Amino acid sequence: MMDIFASLVIGLLVSCGFYLILDGRLQRVVLGVLLVTHSANLLLMLMGRRPSCAPPILGSGADCYQDPLPQALILTAIVIGMGMAAFVLMLARRLREAGVETTDDAPRVPEDAP
Amino acid sequence: MNVLSLPVALAFAGAALAAALIPFPRFQRWAGLATLLAVGAATAVIACRTADGTMLALHFGNWPAGIAIAFVADRLAAFMLAASAVTMTACYVYALGHPAAKDISPAFTPLYLVMLAGVNGCFLTGDFFNLFVFFEVMLISSYGLLVLRADKAQLRGTLAYVVLNLMASTVLLVSVGLLYGHLGTVNMAFVAERLAALGGTYPPMLEAALMFILGVFAVKAAAFPLCFWLPEAYPRAWAPVSAAMGGLLTKVGVYCLFRSVPLFYPDGGWAQEALLYVAGATMLVGVLGAVAQDSFRRVLSFHIISQVGYMIFGVALFSPLAVAGGIFHIVHNALVKTALFLVGGAVEARFGTGAFKRISGAARTMPLMGAAFLLAALSIAGIPPLSGFYGKLALLLDAFGQGAYVLAGVSLVTGLFTLMSMVKIWDGVFWGPFPKGHAHGKKERGRPGGAMLGAGVAILVVASLAVAAFSGPIFAYAREAAEQILDVSQYVRGVLGDGGAP
């Protein structure tokens, strides 16, 4: 039950994310990118989950433990995602300062600009 | 310290040092150059040790094989490391001599070395999650490098590049997670072993994960239909940056395809058939795009796409001869394509533009650059004595042998169009009278950086001539590398068995 609910939430987040990216306004593109990367982390978490198992602490006397590896992968992915988010935000700011509001605003690469 | 970690560790250490030396640009340049040479030396050692077919494996922290994070080097990885060392060094030398080097942000050297670490990490890593991490290392530095001298159009191209690559990386992350969920490992050798145990038919979710992973590599390689980010992002970046990226970054995606397809589908499977179509479309779309462009580095950017098509053609035919042709083509292309980009950058620095209608007669002021361009252009078009010919010959022989006549025809037509667009550049840029209103080249000759510009191009052109001169032994090496990657059990034994280094 929990899994189905979580999958639906992830699906919703991903579709919202892609909707925002395709919208083209810069802030929305940035938000969309963040939503999609975070829902990927959630998805990883869900895939590594073992229902009704104890936290991965040895000696707590449980029959089975959660697999800690997906959580380690997610931690790495979150750190990378943070770096990317910082870069995309900065890029969006530079584009705004250059007078670009949406991804359709800026000229395509001109052929003969100096 | 094991030599396998050095191409990555040295590059990271050099990047940290270069970042600390930002207040001292002179020392920073020397630190950058020293790092590149040290990485080159480590690469040479790895190449010597793997040349006889030994599989080097390093398990970090002495954990047992399969649990430890692994670095693996075989002939193919060593070959790619060598190509990356030569092209990255040449581009760096060129960057030091570029007229705009003084105005460029001091962050250039650290970012450049981090990109080197990421590229080398992708070649060496032995597990899929670290492949994702090294992709990100390579990409985040490339984002920084792309906006070093950004105008509006470049910023927009970069945004497209960043968003597309972030989405591709996210898909890779999710598929690696799926792979872990099904097989309980992300170690490449273990993955291959457990897939083999499934006996050829995979459950649907696993098949989807493999499909997505290969798809992401195809995006990074700029294969059709996801290739149009490339000509938006590369052509207007700073010349040495766009040369290093044009020469190397797409090849990382291609390398991953060469590595993963045999691991996932030891007998080719659907991937082989799908890649045949992708290869044909990539070749044709890339070269038709190139013919339609009318500025120097834009033509070259579309050419990257069509050349990637040739490489994928190699892995799609999936026989030792064709894969060897593909590997040979990757290395040839890394050298020659980078040289072409560097010449393009030098011409643009001299004339202030890359548009054909505003340049002519460059051969009069830059005769040596013109000669370098001619050699590289004929080589990329596959004219016989030069290095581009041998890879294509092997591909064609094998395509005819396997009866893939349509694709063989497509690749021949692509070669013709390649020659045509190179002639277009030659005609538009180097031939003809010198335009009025430009100071004749006297001022340029006295400039101290000119020799460094020339040296960067010369390294690559000489390397590509050497590849042509020693094409026999080098092709034999590529052939052995191809047999090694196609024989998956050898990879599995090399990593998991007792073949590893202590």
C-alpha cells in the first residue's frame, strides 16, 4: 500500500517536473530540474526498500535488515544534485541579466557574430 | 600507491593545486602542464602493463572483489587514456598561447584538470554507480568551462546542454538503481556474470534498465536522435575548451557503449540491431547538418555527430574486425577532430569571426595552420595514406562481409559529404584573396603566444601522422582490444578472479 502511494507521488513529481522544464520560463525550468532530480532520489529509496525490515544496525536482533547501499547511493546523488542546482541557478541568473526570460528568447547561435 | 588510481588522483591533486595557485598565474600554468605530463606518464605505465592482455584491477580499501569500488584497465581503457592524455595536453598548450588567455578566468586550469579527472575516471571505473559519479564530475566542470567567455547565445546553448545532461544523468541514476534492485550489484563484472546466469532472457524491468543505460550513453555520445544539443553548446565556447570537448567528451559516451553492450548482451541481441539504425541515422544526419552550415566550428560540430555514427557502426556490427575499426576510429578522431577545432579557433582569433562569408585567404597569413588543416581534413575524410582511412576500411570490409550493404553505402555517402564540407571550409576560409580592411599578418608574427598555438596543433597533427605511419601495429592492438572486450568472461575473470593487482 505504502509502495503504491509512494510510486504515485513520484510519478506526480516527475510529471510536474517535466511540465515545468518544457514551459520554458527560466525559474520554472530550474524548479523542474530540481523536482525531477529529487524524485529520482525518492525512486532509488523506494527501490531499495525492504518492507518490514529493521534499520541496518547490527546487533539489534532483527530477522532482516534494510539494505544500506541505496541510501549511500542517494547521499552521493543528493550532493551531486546540490552542486548542479547551484550551477543551474547561477546560469539562470546570468541569462536573466542578459535579458533572457524564457528559453525561446535568446537567439539561436548566430552564424556570423564577431 | 597503485598506478591505476594515478590518472584520476593526479588530475584531482593538480586541480586542487591549481586552484590554490590562482593568485599566481605563472605558477598555475606550470602546475597545470606538470599535472598533464604526470598523468601522461601514468597512462604510459598502464599502457605498457596492459599491452600483453593483462587485466589490471584495483579494489579500493582491499575489500574483496565485487564489494570494493573497482578501477579496471584493459587494452581499450589504456588506449582511451592515451588518447585523452595527448589531446588534453595539446589543448592546454594551445590555451596557454591563445590571444585571449590573459582575459580568461583563472578558474580555467582547475576546471580543466577536474574535467580530465572525470574523463579518465569514466575510462577506468569498474562499476556503474561510479560511472555516474565520474560523468557528473566531467559534466559539472564542462558546464563551468563552457561559460568561461559566455555571450547570450552561448549561455542559452549551455542551458540546453545542462538541462539535457541533467535529465540524462537522472535517468542513468534511476536505471542503475533498477539494476541494483534486480541484480544486487553495480559492479560491471558482477553484473555481467549475473546477467549471463539468467541465460539470455531478462525480466522486463531489468531489460528496461539496460535499455535506459545504453540510451543515456547514446545521449552523451550525441547519437541521433538526441544529438542536437551538441552544435548549440560547443561551437562558441573558448577555442581550446570546445576542442577538448569536441575531441573527447562524446568519445566517453561511445567508450561506455563499447564497454557495456558486450557486458549486457554477449551475443549482440536487440542492442546490436537497434544500434545499426542509430549508427546510420547519426552518420547521415550529422554530415547533412555539416554541409548546411556556414561557419568554421559549426561545420566541425556537426561533423562530431557524423563521426560518432561511424564509431557506433563499429559496435553495432559486433565482430572483432568491426569493433577494432571502431576503436581505431575513436582514437584517430579524438586526435584529428581536436586538431581541426584548434585550427578553427586560431583562424577565428585572427579574423574575429568564423563565418565563411567574412573570411578568406587565411592560408596567406597562416600557412602552417592551413597545412595542418589540410592534413587533418583529408584524414577525417578518410583519404588513404592518412589515419582516418584504416578504421573506415575495417568497418566497410566487415559490413560487406556481414551483408550490411545499405549501411556500408550510407557510410560511403557520408564520407563523400565529409570531403565536400571540408572542401567548403578550405574554400571559404583558406583559399582566395586576403580580405581588405584586415591588417596583414605582420602584427601576428611578433606575438609570443603564436608558437604555443602552433605547438598545440602540431602535437595532434604529428600524433595523427604517427597513427597513420604505424597503422599496422596500432590496428593489431585495436584488434586485440576488440577481442578482449567482446570476450566478456575475460573481463569477469580479470576483475573478480585472481588476475587483479595486489
